[in-house]
Amino acid sequence: MKILMVLTSHDQLGDTGRKTGFWLEELAAPYYVFKDAGAEVVLASPKGGRPPLDPKSNEPGFQTDLTRRFEADRDANAVLADTVRLDGVNPEDFDAVFYPGGHGPLWDLAEDPASVRLIETTLKAGRPVTLVCHAPGVLRHAKAPDGRPLVDGKAVTGFTNTEEEAVGLTQVVPFLVEDELKRNGGRFSKAGDWEPYVVADGLLITGQNPASSGPAAERLLGLLARA
């Protein structure tokens, strides 16, 4: 079992002068779900090399046992320091694709042709794609084989408008994940703010927030086990 995890290369939080990137829990929790199940995990990003970590995600209040495990894991950090370039990835090499969130993906992965191609090709080949928190926004330009928006008519979730408002970034992000999924015809549902919530519709799995990243990875493993 070989799983590709796709991280952002974007590190600027709009025009605020603050840093962003990927959210550590959303990498660490699924990474160990996959590794502990015996999977081979490959990390990719648009620019390759070390992707930017959202510094806020490593503050004490957001650390978990799994983020601390990742921080202390030399092998994991070596892989993170040398992600492969996304445009060089062959989708056929992987059994599934997982996108951690953080705000960064809204700027780069959401507009990246290689990312769109990866998602479309993977799903068309009958392999699952999972995206959590802000990463479901990366689906905004992806199309179904008939040319309609990929999420049109599909059950989806993602970082909610109220969660974005709670972190004070509604006017900073280039678009709101919840609004964008709905605009493209997604059947959006959600739990309470910060509660774990995962939705699966066929091969497409989405999670609402950081707490949903581990459960989303477990759901993905369950789907692979039934394949």
C-alpha cells in the first residue's frame, strides 16, 4: 500500500505579513495512521523540498501526542525535508492520495494544474482521494469526466465559515472553503466548530477540521481494505 500526501508550498498569509503553510496535526495524525498500518508514505509539494509549516500549528495549545511523535521522528523529518515535486508525480504509482490542510493550499494547490490533474486522474482510475480542513478547497477547479465540477452533487465537508470567522481570517483568505464547495454544487454538511467530522461519497473523502484528519485517514484505510 502506497499513499501520496500532498502539502502546500505557500507560506504567506495574504497581505498580513504573517506566515502560513501546512497544519502539523493534519500531517502527523494521518501520517501515523498510514505508517502504523504498514503503508509506504510519500510526501509531495508544488515546489518540492521542505514545505512551510504554519508556525501556529506547533504552538503548545495545538500540539498533540502525534505532533510530538512526528517532531521527534528523524525518519519522518527527513522525508518532510525532501518532498518530491508535485508536477513530477505519477498518479499510477499510488493507491490513494491524501491532502492535509492549513491555509497555504488555498493559495497554491487550489490553483495548481498538477494538483487538479492528480485528483482527476486518481479518481478516474478508481482510487480514493481524501482532503481535510482547508484542503477540500483544492477541489475548486477539479472536474468530473463529464465536465461538471467534481463536487457537484457530492456529499462534502471542509473548514466551515464559522471556523474561519473564529480564527479571524474571513477577510484574508482568497475564498471560503464552505462557500466554494457549495458554489460548485457540493452537498455540504458539518458538525459543530472544531468537532471531528468526516464525509465519504464514493472515492472522495473530506474532513472538516484538524481534529478530523486522523478519522479521515482511518476512513481512507477502510476504503482501501474493501477494494
